[in-house]
Amino acid sequence: MKKEITWTDYVSLSLENSFGSIKQQNDIAVEFTIGIHESGESGWFELYDIESGGNEWYAEGKVFMDETLRYIVDYDGVFSIPEQILDKFEEWGYKTEEVR
């Protein structure tokens, strides 16, 4: 594993399907974790609400990177990757314009 970080932030989350919004909640304490694999070609993310230990809100996924150009080129696991996750990857020097 090349790099990993975990932090807590307060966010608003919503759960949606093709019929619209199913659930929304504001000011949720969420623990985020992101990491980059040793190869530098991919990474991961995980988030869950602290209050229920992830029983109410949980998501995880993978990010795909161009390590040479320092770009995140794609992701999988969620419909829209949270800004907090992309901001941390930017702090590590990755460009995220293609996935925002």
C-alpha cells in the first residue's frame, strides 16, 4: 500500500434511485478513508456514518489513476464521488477534473 488516510467530517448525504430521493440527512458525522495501492494505478475509498457504525450510511469504491500524469481518470462504487474524497486526492497532488 502506497498511502492511506482516515479523517472525520460533517456532511449531508442523500440516497436516490431512478424514482428520486429516498432518504436525506444533514450534518452527519462521517468517517472517510482513502488510499492508493503500491502500483499507483488505483486507489480506494470508504465512508460510513459514525453514529450507526455504517448501518445507516455506507459506501466504498475504487478510483482509477494515471500515475504518470497524476490524474484520477475514473471511479466505481458510487453514483457521485464525494467532494471530500476528491479534495484529499488533490491534496496528494492528483488532478480530479475528469471525475468532478
